[in-house]
Amino acid sequence: MNNALFSAMVAGHVPADLRIDNVRIVDVFSGGIRPGCVCVGDGRVLGFSRREARQVFDGEGRFLLPGLIDAHVHIESSMLSPAGFASLVIPFGTTTIIADPHEIANVKGVQGIRYMLEAARALPLDIRIMLPSCVPCLPFEDSGSALSAADLAGLMDDAGADGLAEMMNVPGLLAEDPEVWAKLDLARAAGKRIDGHAPLLGGRDLEMYVAAGVSTDHECSERKEVMEKLECGMYVIIREGSAARNLAGLVSLVTPENERRFLFCTDDRHAADIMERGHISNNLRLAVSAGLDAVSAVRMATLNAAECCGLNDRGAIAPGRRADFALMDDLENFHCEACWIQGKLAAQHGRLASPLAEADASAMQASVNIAPLPEHPFAVRVPSGKARVIGMRPHSLITDCLIRPVRTADGGEVRLEDNPGLLKIAVLERHHATGKCAAALLDGWYGLRGGAIATTIAHDSHNLVVAGDNDADMLTAVREEQRIGGGIVMASGGRILSSLPLPIGGLMSDAPAGEVAQRLRELFALASSHYHIRGDVDAFMALSFLALPVIPSLKITARGLFDLPSFRFVSVDAEQD
Amino acid sequence: MNNALFSAMVAGHVPADLRIDNVRIVDVFSGGIRPGCVCVGDGRVLGFSRREARQVFDGEGRFLLPGLIDAHVHIESSMLSPAGFASLVIPFGTTTIIADPHEIANVKGVQGIRYMLEAARALPLDIRIMLPSCVPCLPFEDSGSALSAADLAGLMDDAGADGLAEMMNVPGLLAEDPEVWAKLDLARAAGKRIDGHAPLLGGRDLEMYVAAGVSTDHECSERKEVMEKLECGMYVIIREGSAARNLAGLVSLVTPENERRFLFCTDDRHAADIMERGHISNNLRLAVSAGLDAVSAVRMATLNAAECCGLNDRGAIAPGRRADFALMDDLENFHCEACWIQGKLAAQHGRLASPLAEADASAMQASVNIAPLPEHPFAVRVPSGKARVIGMRPHSLITDCLIRPVRTADGGEVRLEDNPGLLKIAVLERHHATGKCAAALLDGWYGLRGGAIATTIAHDSHNLVVAGDNDADMLTAVREEQRIGGGIVMASGGRILSSLPLPIGGLMSDAPAGEVAQRLRELFALASSHYHIRGDVDAFMALSFLALPVIPSLKITARGLFDLPSFRFVSVDAEQD
């Protein structure tokens, strides 16, 4: 709503709060760039006419863009709290994100989402929360929490919830699963959006998915797929994450005729990666270097996202809209010199203007609850001597189910020292101390030698995953996880080599972004130097997806090995079911 | 909301209601045209995959467009009732209009708007009602009704009201008139749109106007004006009316980069003109003949309008959206072969599929209430012998204040027989029988000879205007207006030459569109053949704007001559004030 002061500033009766002089304004409406100034008052744009102002900022000829929008992101993947994440991305010019708190919801349920909503409210970054649609990802998963349509109902009305987050349960939607449709109906009845997640979906199934109200997809990887989704009226969100990097393959499909239907997102990126490459500014840089017109790229990150998300108060620099700006040195590298949010200088020279307060996360702590361990928690028995082994692939979340002969000791026990090239992996239920625990074998590609890695980031249920080449270090790592309340732990030779504590749900740190990024870099270096894991692989992310049973083929949960093609749990012994 | 039947049809479990085969689908998302079929069920698009259907329509290779949208129109200007208007435009492929019932509101107030809302509900054409923001246009106008913010409040919540119609009171907005701002606040508080009307507004005033929440403008006539309005974030609506024809001058400004910010409208067009040239299809035809890409033009008339107006359920052919289509023979002439609205064939071969019922208009009738006339109602006295005369300009609503010597009889009376080349014009208050009545002089350009014309269409107050070259015919015409309850009347030699009765508020006919158009054509022909008025001039529209005091310079109301530059009533005698 306008207020009297704002109107008086627009009219020029009282000085504006701020005038940004000497900038090249990127006009996403006309597609042009023009020199000028922008006046700001009450957190919004007054206009381009020169006005007296209480404060003047000299843009020194730089490019003034509308604040950048990430159309789909899991904050948790940064391993930072919402405040930490905001402090990291604002200096890159990001002012609004559409966040899906899917990970914390798997750990802490409604309470986790409320924590994110609460944390978001106190931050300058506008964090728009979408409600996780698929918690847990499968009915038999031992996640920390499960969210029914009824659970979401209470949150949908919350001013902070913008809609239903990525609907991954495509089979459930297509089969008209009542619980899935109850969630869809909830969003639609509230007049809110539904985001999609439908890799390679096409034909009548895609039509069903879109007709159900799903309006976006960020999982596209192929040209034909993009074209069909556009034709069906979906917005296509081009993702550039830490692992899933789709931009280079898709950006050439953007034309002046279809550009308005494309957005950008990051989906999953960790703190060190964002710090090094930038945030949505990285999508812009890559898109322009791939040949996309710079203003088109900017429009995808601003006006298009705002329109798609129904955020008509932003996405452009225009009278009455939020004064969210990114001041860029150029339109190639998109180096951000300064960032304003609602008219306040939020960052300059790559640094926050003022530190951001952490929200109270006490209810998110102490999330690692493991039952007393049995005597040999990681024992693996294969009486037949033929084992099902999880085969990892570099740069892929897909695994293979390998059948391998193994040497066994008394009772069929598989000792790693007798089986060079094999590792052990175990998943321990860690939310409700149910004692569920399973161990299995991992083939040697992963390369880990001389210790163990444990992590409480384990999609989507986020139980405790530990892998290593000896039981003792695996146990040491698990004990340390209990002590620090979750995170990433490296144990070697009976001691803790290094760790990144993630006390917020075992997923996020409350430390400053810089510290977390620095610690992550150390962990990556140790993984390579001490454990001899290939340097081009994210050792921790690879591990955290080995417990996700919805991706083919062989995965491990706290209930044992899961074979997706046959959709059943199987024994490590290949001769047994 | 989806229902079970719709889902079953999308999934292909039960036959679709309709399949339109063998069409070239205009894809406003990708900007392309592709051959295919479209399946429809429950009034919405199921998809492009081939499905069994209860009914199949062979498109014979024609172009299937989303239904066309008129972004701003006054139905009353067609002189047809809503049903008559719908019956006229649907065969041209129009399926949605954004209507401003400004004229009937000036006559009948809230009751008039409710009549339009009620009439709209029963029609296949989706008539979206915006609430008139400026009734009357000036505080001292003798309109039939005045609408305060409080009056509008009750209507804004009505499901049929989409927002606040063209805010013409720019000075009031800029001066922060509380009543104007109460209306703006009303729309914004309801999360609804505000349409604009701001010819040549620019600079800080334009910024104020946009910051106040006005999002569109259909009054642009100049390049610079268009560019500035785009930059400020306005949607620019390119108008092609019966009189105001802006398309040719503006369409070259549309580029692939800014195209999404342009829409089409007709604003004011009478029935005969629509029948002859088409409706929004006429805008498309003209735009393409002026060089605009055909798909861009279609997008302006469909997706752009839908996005601007927040009508996300239409504007494109895509799963889940309304099955509103226009089947065109080509993308040059845009001859419409068939039109579907919500999946039902609404028109084919230029004819409605089934007749539309008239809404009950009894409360809109008997709107001509004139007090008993004085003995010489059209007497004009100019004792000084120097008169202020209204000077008309061809093809313009602007008039001049001419100072002319006149011959006078006893008491200064101006007799037309003594002053060749002069005509008389009079305005009689006709809503509340207040007896207000004023007569003045009109220069000879208008050309009327041998009779009088009267009309109850007289913007914006719609009092009774009559002009002629003799008092007797003027009186005959006024008497006939009383008898028929409003409309257009031509009187000559003491008898009624012809008339078009407009019993609905003195503005609209309840006769079929074809009859009204035919009668209008007869009136035009008579104006030229019998009255010798220039054939290239709309004699009736010219007359109906002579009583609109907000357009410069000299106009006449029931209270007398009004001089806009000095913003005061003036005497016909140039020597008097």
C-alpha cells in the first residue's frame, strides 16, 4: 500500500531516501539499457526523474539490474542456515529466492518448515517458502517426519507459504493417489502455485501433470523435453547446481520468442561452490558466455521469475516496485558491486552491509538420536560368497547393482582386509532411535582408503550414512556424529581427522558462511590428499545420495539394500532374496 | 478445480468431449505454429495427444488460436446490450473482454453496473467488469448518478468485478484527492487491478500515476509516450476504435524485446463498424498488414492480455486452460471460421451457434426524464451581437471557442434564418427532470441542413443533446426522444425522418446486432444524403462529444457553455462572462 510519505516522495514534496546516480539501467520491459538515475523511498522505486535525496550513491556508470531471483532452491544444500545463506548470496545480487525446505522437513516436519518461515521473516533476502510435497519420498522411508495434506493445510494459509514445492511423486499424481491430489487441491484452492519436478515426462502423462496445476519444471535435460514442456504451458527453470548442471545444454534453446517462459535456479549448491562461482549471477555469466543476449538473461533472472511466481511487486525497476537492485560491473562476468533490498544497501564490494542475526534454532538441534549400537554394527554376512555390491558412477547419482564374489570368514562374514577394493557403507536411523541399521558393500571406485566418512546429510530421509575401509574408523565417525549433533565427519586411524558440525537438523551450520565454505574446502582437500578420493568428485555429496531409494538402481536405507527396478529390499547375499 | 471426470478424460480413461483435428496450433509460448489436434473436456484443454472423443471437428488445416481478448472496451459504445455485443463479437473469435460500464454507470449508477454484471453472467463471452472510477467526470456534471468509493466498495467484492476501470482523473490522483485515492486503495486492498487513461502523461507525474498502482494505458498516441510508459512498467494497450484509431501509429514500436508489454483494445466501437471490420480480429489484421509478426500479434491479443489481467486460466492453448479458441482461415485477414468458448462451439461461418438471451433490462428503461419545456427552449440571446460559438474540427473531439458577430432580433435573440452557416445546439438534463437546459451556437462546419438530430448518447453524463438548423425540428426530435425513451432521432420538416431507439439507459438497444447495425447505416446515409453532413464524419458521435466538458475547449452542458481552459461556465454572449 502507498502511504502518505511515499506519495510525497514520488511527487517530490519531500526528499527521496536515496538516489542512485550515474547508472546504466537494464530495462527488462523494453529490453534496452539506458543511462539515468533511480530514486528510492519507503523501500520502493519512486522513479527515474531526478529528485532531491537524503542520500546519493554514485553508480560510476555501472549496470543497475533488478534484484536477482532464484526460482527454486534448497537452502539446506548450502549447509548454511537461512541467515548464512542470505549472507552468502546477497553480495552476488540475489534478493529473492523461492525455497523448498524439503530437507529440514524430512528431519523435523512441520516444526522444520516453521523454523524456516520464522528465520526467513527476519532477513533482508526475501525467502519465499514453498511447502514440501513429498515428505518422505517413499512411504516406507525412515525419515524424521512425514507430512500429510492435513499437515500442509495449516501452513498453506501462513503468509509465508507461496505454494506447493516440486511435486516429485509423478506416479502418485498420474495414478490419482488421493493423498497426492489432496495436496494439489490444497494449493489450488488457496490460489497458490505448484512447482514441478518431472524429468523426461512427456505425452499424455505430461498433459495430466500440467492439467493438475503444475506450472514449472527444473529437471529438463533434453531439447525435445524442453519444447514439449513449453508447449504445454510450463515455465522451464534452467538449473545450474553444484552437481546437476543443465545450463550449458539448455540455454541455446532460449529464443526471443520463447524467452519469457524460462527462468533460472540453483536447486542444490553448497557454500564453497556458491562462494567461488557466485549464485544466480553464475547462471547469468554462463548464459551470456554461451551466447544468450545479456538483457534476455537478466530478464530470465528477474521479470520472468517474478511473473511466474506472481510476485508483481518486483522483477523490474519501475515506480512502485520494490527497490531490489543488483549493481553490476558488467554484463559478462556479472560481478556485483552493490546490492539493495527494499531500498537498503544490503551488500557492497562483496560484503554484507551489516551482519544478519541467526534465528533461534534450538528446536532444530539435538537431531541425532541413535539407539545403542549392537556389538558389530557394520558386520556384513554373505554365506554364499556372492554379494550384491553398490556400484557407483562418477558424476552421477545413479548406481549399479554389481554381483561380485567375496572372500568370507567364519559365518560368512565379509572382512574388508580380505577383499581389497571393497568398502563398507552403513545407514543408521538417526531421528527416533529406532535402532534400524543396515550395512552393505560399496565397490572400490569411490577410492576411500585409510578411514571413514560419516554424514547426516543423506537424501531424502537424512539418516546417518557412514562409509569406510575399516569398521573401527566407521564407529569412531558415528560416535563423533552423536557428540556434535550431526554434520560431516572424517575419521582416520582411530581419531577425528576433521569435521563440519551441522547442528541445525544435522543439515545446516550456524557458523558464518565463510567459515563453512572454508571448512568444506578443507574437507574436500583431505578427501583427496588423505583418503585418495578422486579430486573431481564431491565425496560427500556422492555419499549423501547413496541412501536415496528413488534413484536407480541399488541404494541402501536403514532397512537394508533397496533395488529400485524390482522395487524391493534385497539381501547383500546375492543368493538370498 | 479439477474434477474426476476431467482427470479421467486427460488420462484417456473416458472419451474427451471434443477433438479438433487437423489444425495448425498457434503456440504463444514458443512462438511457433505446429500441426496437430487439440482435445477438450469439461470446458478445458486436455492436451495435444490424440484421444478418443465423443465429437470430432475437422479444422481442415486452419489456424487454431487462443480466444481473443479485448483489454478495454465500453460495451455501450456499440449501442448494443451485452447480449447483442456478445453475439456480434464472438463470431470474430473474441472470447473475453475487459469491460468498463462507464456509460451506463453515468446514467444508472450502481444499478447500471449490476445490470451489466448480471447480463454478463448469462453469456458465453466472458465479460470481465472493471468498476468505473470517474462517475461523473466532473463534480458539477448533471449525470444520472455519482459513484463514490463507498459505492464501489460493495461492488469490488462482487465476483464479477475485476478492478478499477480507467482512472481518468489524473489531476485528482496527482493532487492526492482523498476520494480518488479511496478508490485506488479499494482496488489495491482487494488485490485487484487499476486500468489507466493518461494521454501524454510523462515525467514525475507519470511516475506518480504508476506508483499509485495504475498498470495500463490505452491512450498512447506518440512514440516517446509509449517508450516512457513501457519503461515505467505499464502495459500499453493499442487501441483501434471507431473514432480513435491509434494502431497504425503505434504498432511499429512493438519489437520482440518489448512485445509482451503490449495488448490490444477497441475502447469505443459502434455495431455497424464492428460488423464491417471485425473486432479484435481487426486489430490483428491491421497489425499484421503493418508488418508485425503474426504470432506476436496473436500473443498481444491473447497471452499478453491474460497475463496483464491475471487471467492465468486462458490466453494460450495448453492443458488445463479454458478451451477458448478462434479458428482462423489465415493469419493475414484473420477471418474467423469458428469460435469455441469453454469447449462449446459458440459460432461458426460468422454466425452464433445458438441465440443469446437478453437479460432483464426493465430497471434500465424509462431513463429519459425531462422536465416540462419552457416556451422557447432553444432561444439564444446575444445582446452585444458578438457570440461565443462552438467550433468543431473534423475527426477530432477538440473544439474551438470562436468569437463571431451575429445578427440579432428584438431582445438580442439570434435567429438562425438571419445567420446562415450557424446551427443551434442544446443540452437538456434528462435523468432527474431538473429542468436544466442550455442552448448555444455551433459553427457551420458540421453542415447539418434541413432538420435536427437528437441523441441521448452524450459523453459522459448522457444528457439529451440536440442540434439543428431550426427550432421546430429540434423540438420534434426532443419530443420523439421522450416518446421512445432515448436513442438517436432525426427530425426534418416537422416529422421524424428516422430513429434508433436505445431503451437501455438511452444508450443500448435490445434489438439484434444486425438490426442495430443496419439502422445505424441508414442513419449515416441519411445524415449524408438528407442533411448534407460530410460523409467521412460520424455525425452522431461528433454530436455526442460536444457535451463532454473535460475535452478542450468550448463545450456545452445542461448548465450552459463550459470553457475548459478557464475552467468556468461562460455566456453565449462574448461580451458577458
